[in-house]
Amino acid sequence: MKKKLAYALLLFSIAGLVQARTAYVTDNVEIPLRSDESERSKIVKILNNGTPLTILEDRPETGYSYVQTNTGLEGFILNRFLSNEPSSRTQLETATKKLELLQEENKQLKASQVTNQDVGKERDRLNSELVELQQTAANAIQLKQQRDQLQEQVVSIERELQQLKRENQALSDTSNQDWFLYGGGLALSGVLLGFILPKMSWRRRSSSWGDSF
């Protein structure tokens, strides 16, 4: 007897599992979830429209179904309050949320496109600045080379100038020595003439006196 009872309970449990499916509360604002298959039974919970339920057992003879909420609460609900599809209100809310998500994604995509455009502009600007810097660097190198060449020319000219100064100084010293020699010669000539002229003058006088006698 006990084996038959256990077997029957097992079959009942298996049948209940096989019949389990998802249903939704209809558009009625508030639906009572009762503890038994009677409108006089205790209300376990008031369900809002669109609440998803798992049907554990369908009892068409009483017009009720034994259901379970997502939180694990179980009870009975009239079949006329159940629908195989979510309520129109729930579907509208779901569609609205999806639309909002799509709109947000669209905004993000547009913002991303704008960001990409900004990145492209910034990249072009940086490339332009890089080209300018390269040109400036090339000009700087060229200017440095020209400056080095000019410095070499200045050094060469300064060396030539120093050489010319030394040559001019040497010429000046030689000229001074020549003038000194010329001056010395003239002075010596003057001294000699100073000795010779008086003697010549005295001889002439002596000769003129001798002739007169």
C-alpha cells in the first residue's frame, strides 16, 4: 500500500514538472494570489499586471492554476487572469525601455563619430605641426652651417688682418730706421761741412794775402 502511495505521489510530481510553463498576469491592475482554489481563501499576495509566473499545475476543472513567483512564493490564481504573452502594458514598457536604450546607443555612436572626427582633426593638426617642426629643424641646420661658414670666413679675415698689421708694422719700422739713417747722415754731413767750410775759407784768405805781398 505504501509503495502504491509513493508511486502515485511520484507520478503526481513528475506530471506537475512536465506541466510547468511561464505565464503572465493580465492587464488587470491587481490580481490576488490565494492559498487555495476559492475566492474565499486567504490572499497570499496581490500581484501587479505583467508579473511573470511559473505554472506548476493547471487545474481547468476548478478554473485555477497553481503558480510560483520569481521570489519562490506559491499559490493559486484564476486562469482568466493569466496570459501566455506579457500584457500589452508590459510589452509597451519593455518596448519603451528598448527604445530608450537604442536612443542612448545612437547618441553614444554619434558622440563616438564626433570624437573620431575630433581625433582625426587633432591628428591632422599634429602632422602639420610635425612637418613645420621638421622644416624649422632643417632651416636651423642650414642656418647653423651658414653661421659656421661665416665664422670660418671671419677667422680667416682676422688672420689676414693680423698678418697685414704685422707687415705694416715691419714696413713702418724699416721706414723709421731709414729715416733715422738719413737723418744721421745729414747730421754727419752738416758737421763735416761745419769743419771743412771754415778751413776752406781760411785758406782762401791766406792765399789772397800772399798774392798781395
